[in-house]
Amino acid sequence: MQRGYYGPKDPVRAPLGAARRTGMRTVALTTAHTAAGLGADVAVRDLPAVSVPVGGGDIAVSTGGRD
């Protein structure tokens, strides 16, 4: 099984696997699961740790704290 693939019966990790298969990067919140258990590119504890500045047609996502 490829990294980041989770079947449809895994409601927590399936969306992360779908995003990865389309080439997107993933950010997960570790409110109910550990970072290791989610398999996201980046995991944060809460939304204030995520910043999404938009300008000049570009979007950049940065995280202030990782688990």
C-alpha cells in the first residue's frame, strides 16, 4: 500500500490520502489524533498556528507550531 493511502472506511485519514493522491500537500489538526497517526505533511495543534497570507495571486500556508 502506498504512503498516504487510506481506504474509504477510514473517515479521518481518507481525505488526507485523497489530497495526497491529487498532488496536494496536507495540514492536519491534532485535536483528537496524534500527528503520526494522521500521516499529513504538517500537523498543528490548533488553527491559530496556521497562517494563509494571500497576495499577488499567490497563496502561502505557513505553520507556527508543529506537534
